[in-house]
Amino acid sequence: MTQPTGSLSHLKVIDLSRVLGGPYAGQILADHGADVIKIEPPSGDETRGWGPPFLQGTASYFQGLNRNKRGMSLDLSKPAGQELLARLLEDADVLIENFKTGTLDKWGLSHAEIERRFPKLVHCRVSGFGADGPMGGLPGYDAAIQASCGIMSVNGEKGGEALRVGLPVVDMATGLNAVIGILMALAERGQSGKGQFVEAALYDCGVSLLHPHLPNYYMSGKVPGPSGNAHPNICPYDTFATRTDPLFLAVGNNRQFATLCRIINRPDLPLDERFADNGLRNRNRDLLKVELEQAMAAHDCRELADELIHAGVPCGAVRSIDQVVDDPHTRHREMVVDIGEYRGTGSPIKLSRTPASYRRAPPAFAEHNHEVLQELGIDPANHPGANTDTGKPS
């Protein structure tokens, strides 16, 4: 392997997390150069089996979250495994984990003990509801949190039932907030010389995503419901039919609205008192949609989208996943990554001097046990905590 580069190449990260939020945070750090060692239990990260599809026996779900990491397996329920973890933490900068509250305490690594033994360590926990409060310590998965924090209640067709967002938005937002918290703690460590505990709870992150629904509720007292593709505060901000395919318009001001109307040959609409500003357009959104769709029925979706966006009107044809992957702009932005047989999604964080790099495909189970243990000066064959079986998890 080439020497890792990137803004975080000076960091060592121990990633004990499984499933999505924690591993996603670890991959972000790894993409920017951190030496991330992913430690799995003898049974493996359960997402290795979350398929099909599979690549060499490992599901795409795992592959999408564990690039650029080295892989180990330790049985942390055994004293020898706990001893090896402590050795790994001696020179680590960051620990990421998502164990149930109290698990690390049973292994002799309570928060107080971590602070005492590893005072510079930034310890990040991803959890469902946090460690305290009425629901503290309870388990949480993305979709269940979408339901309990209100996201499902504002998603779906107008008048329809609550609907899960079609991607794990809470888990991914939690991973992002975990990274933000880790970097904040590392920045503060540069001043104090001390690490600290970072908590990223799915419930908190789910609630934080409820914009503008929470501000609307705080001010109006009205409980929002699903509105389909329409925006509760902006109009026209919705999907509109054209002669061919649906087109999403995201018109945020009067200038953009006037440009839209000129291009679809309805320059009279901005002069109509019902549509003169955003507030009026919102109150008359159903009437406006009829007027716009009648005019857009004469236009091809893709041609109209191209003309509108180049004229300064935010919009987009509704596209499928394969169309996104094949788009030249997706490739130009380096959002598709190939490493041998592995294909993944690139980092959206672009840095001018220290960009992300893609050095390793996701690790096979326990692939780097020998390598990491030898770096610690440990003979893998003679240590009872070393899982020397680098085959499939048990």
C-alpha cells in the first residue's frame, strides 16, 4: 500500500461499530487518510449478510460503508480480546463504537476508565436514544427512529399514510454528526491536550432534520402532515408533468418564477395577483400547478430542464439510479470509485490540497489481524486473543 495521504493521515481510529452510522463515520475519516482499523466480533458485522447482491460472499451493504479500513476480528467478551483492544487504544486518537449502554463497562472500559487510561482519546458513541433520559439505552434502527422522531409523519403523498424515506437518512445524518463531533473534539484537543466523549444519537439527529416542519410548528401551532413532493413553504417547489417525463421545479424567488414563466410561454403568470409573490403562490398552489402543467405539456422534460437550469431556474428531471451513475457529471465529480472488483460511492467532501483518496477495498473478515498485531509487536500465533482465522465469520 502507498502511504496514506489526506487531511487526517496523522490519525489512528479504532472502529468497533457495526451496521451503518458508526461505519459510515469511520469510512469518512478513512477516505481522508486516517488509519481506520475496523474490529468485528467473531460473528462478523451483520451487514456482511444483508444481501443480495454479494461480492465474494460479502453483501453490498457492508461494501458501501467500510472502504479504506483494515479489518480485524477480536472476541471482546474474553479477557484476551479486551487486552488487545487496550493495546490498540494506547496510541489511538479516536474510538468509534455503538455498543449498548453498559457493554464497555463490563469489559473494564467505562467512560471514566477510558479517560483515566487514555486521556487523549476521543471516544465517539453512536446510539439509538443516548445513554440517559426516559428512552436512554434503548435500541434504535433507522426506520424505527424515522417513525418515532416524526420524519415518517411528514413524508408521503398528501392525505396518505406516513411513509419511510427511501434511504437510511437518520443513520447517515448520525454518521455525519459523529464525524463533526469527532473533528470538533480533535480541534479542542489541540488546545487542551485532552480527549473527550462524543455522543451521536439517532433520535437527536432525526429530530434535527425536521426543518422547516419544526420551525413552522413552533410558530403556527399547526401539526404538519405529508405533502408529497411539494414544499410546505415554497411554491412552485414540486414535481410537474411535461409532455414526456416529470420535472421537479425548485423555484425560490420571484426572478426565478418570472424566468420559468417566460420559457414556458406564460409571461402573464407573474403579473397575476394570485401568483405575484411566494406567499400568494403558496395560497394558490393548486391553481398554479394546473396553469404550469398546461403550459409544460408542450415541452420535452429533458430539453426543458436543460434550458431552465442554464437560465438560472433550479430544476431536475426525475431520474433512476442507473441514469445517475451513468451521468458524465457524476463521473467528473469522482462520485464513482473503482478498486479492482469493488465499486463504491466517492466522497462528497472536496479539499484542494488534501483530497480524499481510495486506497483499499473494504476488508475481508479479519483480513489484517496478523498485520496489525505484528505492528503491536505481538506474535499472532501465540496470543490467545488473536483470531487467526481469516475466513468467514462464525
